Amino acid sequence: MTVFTLAVIMLSCKPSLEVGANKAGADSILTGIERGPCYGKCPEYRAVIYTTGFAEYYGRRNNPRLGYFQCRLSPEKLAEVKSLMNQYALADADSEYVNKYLADFPAYWLMVRDDKGSRRVHVNHEDPPDNIRDYSSEIDKLVEGLPWKEITRAGDQ
């Protein structure tokens, strides 16, 4: 067997994350939020909404929902998310809002895909701009209200 044939076989066997008819690997992140640890009881999780409406959530600590979850947003809910991104002018957001003098402040990252492309906005500040603070709050509420379905993945036990 030639090296070329072997390479073609290996690439054709690449695993993908499938949810119904959706392959998350072929999707792009639209928006999301990741909340990191602190010295207290800060909720730690990552929630991502993709351009097709597929969404995933991974709760790590200090949450009522721990583990890996998935759901699909309705076209109306996806339009609502896009509207929120425009309403809170995320295209104008800087890449970070950090107070370097805060040692234990609950940091978070917003994931955004818009006219400027894909980027992460790092927030570790007691008083970020209103649009960033308000958008973060809206995304938290949205994530909490989605119809998540727990998924058991190989290696998660």
C-alpha cells in the first residue's frame, strides 16, 4: 500500500461530533461565554452557540448543571442571539478589559463572531463597559434557559 493511499484512508476515518444531522466540527462559533475559577464559589462553565444554532455547554464547578450538554436553538432563538450581539455593539468591543490589580476577580471570556471575524474578549474588571456587562448578563440568562440535553462522551466517566 502506498503512503498516499494510507493517508487517504486515515483522513477519511476522521471522527466528528454528530448531533442528529449536525456536525459541530463543520460549524463556526457565533458567540459564547466561558467563566473561569476564582478563590470562592464562582460558577465555572463554557457555553458556545454556533452559527447553525447548535449549542454546547460544559459545566465544571459550582453550577447546578455539571458535565457536557448539547441543544439546538430554534431559528427564532438564533435570530434573538444575533440581535443581542448587534444591540450591545460587540463589533466595537476591545479584546480585553482587565484591571491588572485585581488578584481574585471572577474573569470571563466572551466569544464573538461578527464583521471583524472571530475573537475572544477577556473581561477581568470590576467595572467593564455597560455593553459588555449587559451582554454577558443576557448570555448567562439565555444559556440558563436553553433546553440542554446531557451527553455522555467517551472518557467523561
